[in-house]
Amino acid sequence: MKRLSLLLLVSWLLSGCVIPFIGSGKAGLKATTSVPATVILDGKQEGTTPFEKIGLRSKTYRLQLIPQSGQPWETTLTLHDNLMAVVERTIGDNDQESEGYIMELEKISDKSQSQLSVVTIPDPAAVRIDGQPKGFAPITVTLSTEGNHEVIVSSAGYNDKKVPLSVPKGHKLTLTTQLSRTKIVSSSPEATESATPEISTTPAPTPTSIKGQTKAIPTPKPTSTALPRPYVEILDTPTDWLNVRSEPSSGSNSKILTKVYPKETYKFLESTDSGWYKISLIDDQEGWISGKYAKLFR
């Protein structure tokens, strides 16, 4: 009966395409990479990717993936008896161009719940589960439904990472995700001011805090003509608005000044290597927006 339960759990997890094995008595590790890489565990060469091994001891390992070309990578991960950890890695020429995730499954005391813990590089990053925003990583949530789920991790200046997963009841899945940086791409030569979409209606002013004083910074009123270049146009966002911040970061030290909305245009001032755009607001105010949700017209 115990063996049958394990087999059923294996089949259920296979449907999620993420945790392919639950063994008996020992731990397992599966690693896949975009290009072949040598797998080294605790300094011992174990093989090359795609790699899968069961019968490992339950403990914390130092894992190294050494590709023939591209950026080598190493991490630590904890393996647990009867459970397999999964590593997926897209190897780039350097660490900023590389991405991937680690899944570590462990048992929890509450057999009626399944939990998901999301850790991201960079930190913080926005986390959505099945299309619903859950906050910023690191974050732990209790999954309300069984079956397959999709996690999307996003951060300004980085490519989104989508990860399908399933978590059985009585277990916690820790998902550690590394994002790769995006390249700032300006508008194509074919783009012209005449092609700029009509600007949406301006919302009411939003209270904010600037230099310790509470003040309202209204969004600039839309105009019927395009701004002189360079300018940015706000693109569609998951929330239907985009925060304007005091610093080029989504961290706690970066204050939200106001909100801007899709199809609105603003004067472009400067950009950062991490993908943030500085724009001009009214009353000589300035702020930073994520270049991921804006199109730059130079």
C-alpha cells in the first residue's frame, strides 16, 4: 500500500511537469541546462546535463554547473529523503544574461495544506500566481487549490520568468528564481509621432510624500499632439497603471510619487542600465518608471 501511494504521488507530480520523482528512502536531484554542462556535487564530478540521480543522502549540497561555453554557476540546495530537487538553468555569456530556477520540496506538519515559497534574484520582485498578484518576494503563500499552477516573477529591467508547478498536500515547495536582465530597446526608425495613440483621460491627483512633505502630484493633462522627442509612451500593465517613483528602484527606499496610465506620453530625461526611465511631470517634478512598461521614442 505504501509503494502504491508513492506511485500515485509520482504520477500526480508528473502531470505538473516539475517534480518528476519521489523515491523511497533516499533523495534525488534533476538538473537541465540550455547547453551541456558538467555537474559537480560537493567537489565531485557526477556527470553532465541533462542529469538525474537518485539515492543521494538527505543533506545540503554545493552544486556547480560548468558549461563548455558560457557562465559557470554554483549554488547550495537541500535534498530531502523521498523527494527530488529540480534545477533548470539557461546559461548565458555572463551572469546577467543567465536565468533559471531551483525547486526544493519538503514535508510540512499540516497534511491538508500545500505551501509555496518564492525567493527571487533580484530581490524584491513581483510575484503572480495563476495571473493574480501576490506581492513581492520573498513570499510564502498557501495554495487554495490543488493541481497545476503558473508562477510569473517580474522586476523592472529584467525578463519575466514563468514557471509551471504542482505542490502536493502536506508539502512546501521553495522556488528560487533568477531573472535575466533585459536590454533597453528604443523605438524603431519607422515609429513616428503621427503613429502615437490617442492619450487617455487624466485621473485625479494622487497624494505623495516628497522631501518629508505631503503633496499631490497630478498627472499631466493629455494633449492632442505628440511631445517633441525624446519622449516615452506608457504601455499596458497588469494593473492598468504604472507607479512613478522617486528612485530607479522598486525597493522600500523608493517612494511612489504618483501613477501614470497606458497611452499617456511624457518627456524622457534619462535612463539607467537596469531599465528605468526618468520622466518629466508637471510643476517641474520628475520621477522614475519601469522601462518594461514604456516605449521610448528618441
